Amino acid sequence: MTPSTRHHVLAAGACLLLPLAAVQAHAQAAAFPDRASRVVVGFAAGGPTDNVARLVAKHLNEDLKQPFVVDNKAGAAGNIATAEVIKAPPDGYTSLVASVNITINPAVMEDVRFDARTELKPVRSVAIAPTVLVVRNDFPARNYAEFVEQVRKEPGRFNSAAPGASPLLATELFGQLTGTRITPVPYKGAAPAMVDLIAGHVDLSFATLGSVLPHIKAGKVRALAVASSARDPELPGVPTFAESGLPNFSFDAWVGLFVPARTPGEVIARINASLDTLVKSKAYASQLAPMGMTPVVQGTPASFSALIDQETALYARLGQSLKDKSLVPK
């Protein structure tokens, strides 16, 4: 066989292998799942993201008839887990349950060495918790309108407990939309922030509903407005910001599922179809309610991806504003 002939034979063999590999990949995707899967969570067990992840894993386990095991990889505000899933084989057997850390971290952290928008594929969001404006019980305003009037009258006087980047960004967004100036006070966690708010050491907080719901119901703090499209079923007497005259203030904390970027579409569709059953179940809604969350019933990979793009752009702008004020590292 001449070198030229050998070259043509090898080329022909390679051409035959390409469609064979595609057929095999399609068959593997169609059989998904046929073994155990790992659901990685970037936060410690017992927190809201982990709690939702365990509900998701339990459902997938029962619905798809294979084990889905939660693996907590806490650290770096979720970045360690995100980086690990990005590097995982794109076959659906390693997924990530994450929250707004995906969109917030690049805006406020200096050492994010990946782009989750291009290196992960969103499957769908499964739960959402709105931000709620809460004030100390003796705050000199009884409703949202009085609150805005008060903080506009005395710019810089009032401070806001900010346990983490999310309430810090929410405080900044509120100030930009209303022309007010509220001083954020950083805290290392929601619990000490609420202790100080209840004691009256700080004036207010833009908090995730789940972190303050028990204190609101116990009458220890007052809720003035909730940043959701409709009133929350757990707080039917609290108006939305839109009802109160601020339609553009939306700051939700979602929880959603991601897979590595090159995961086959058939696998993503299978997981999404299963999760669609979960989010529409009354049992799931009742499990989320005590955490201050509600299911995301109308969700698709496309709508989740669009939300992430929208949030990433907003938080980048807010993060830059905070850096200009030296409230986060430049």
C-alpha cells in the first residue's frame, strides 16, 4: 500500500468513526441516567440552598430511578463547587445546585476565575425567595411611603444590616432607584444581623425572606414591602414594592440547577422534564414555604439563562458603584 493510499484509507476510517461516535453519544444521552449522579452544592448542609438541593435530589432519585447524591463543597461563596462542576465530564452525572452567587460573585469578588455563563448550562430555577424590607419595631415610619419620606429627609442617617453581598447590592439598588442614601453595615451572617436589628442597633435590612420570616411572624421586626411580582403567601398583608410605587425594584434569591456546558441537550431536557413535575407539586410548595420560598413553576433552560444574563449585567453595574464607594474591594 502506497503512502497516498494509506492516507486515504485512514481518512475514510476517520470519517466513519465520526458518525459512530455521535450515535454512541446520542445513545448514552437517551439512556440517562443509568447510574448514580452527584449533585454538588457550594454551601454547608442545613442552609437554604442545601435544603432545596436535597429536595431536588430526592425527587430525581424517585422519578428517574437512579441515586442522586448531594455533595457539599462549601467555600469561597460557592466558587469552589462551581469550579468543580465546570471541570466535570459533560454527561449529566455531575450537576450543581446554586443560587445568586452565580451572578453576584463576579460583581463583588476579585478571584473568580471562570465564567459561569459560558462554562455552565442552566437547566432551570426551582425555587425563589424575594427580598423584603424590614425595619426595627420603633422605626419612625409605619409603612413604605412614610419610610421613603423619612430616609429622603435625612440622607445618611439610617443604616442597613448587610449580611453578605446580596443585601449590600439591594441597598445600593434601592438608593439608586429612590435617590436616597442609606449606610450599609456589613455582617458575617444573617443571624447576628437580625439580632442587632431586633435590638435596635441597626435601623433596617433588605433581607431574604427566609432569613427574617420567623422574626416578622413573631412581631420582632416589621416588614414594609416585598420585592416580588405578587404578595408572598406567607405575608399576605405586606405590599409589594410595585404596589408601593417602586415597580423596578426586584431582588430575588433563586435556587437553580446547572450542568457543565457541553452536556447533551437530551440530558438537560430529561432533567428539566423531571423537575417540571417537582415544581408543580403541592408537597414541594409546602416544603418550601417555611423557608420563605416558592416554586418557580414557569421555568425553562432558556428563561433561566436570560435571567442570569440580566442579573449579571445589573450586579456588575451595582458592584462597580460599590467599588467606587470603597464598600467592596476594587
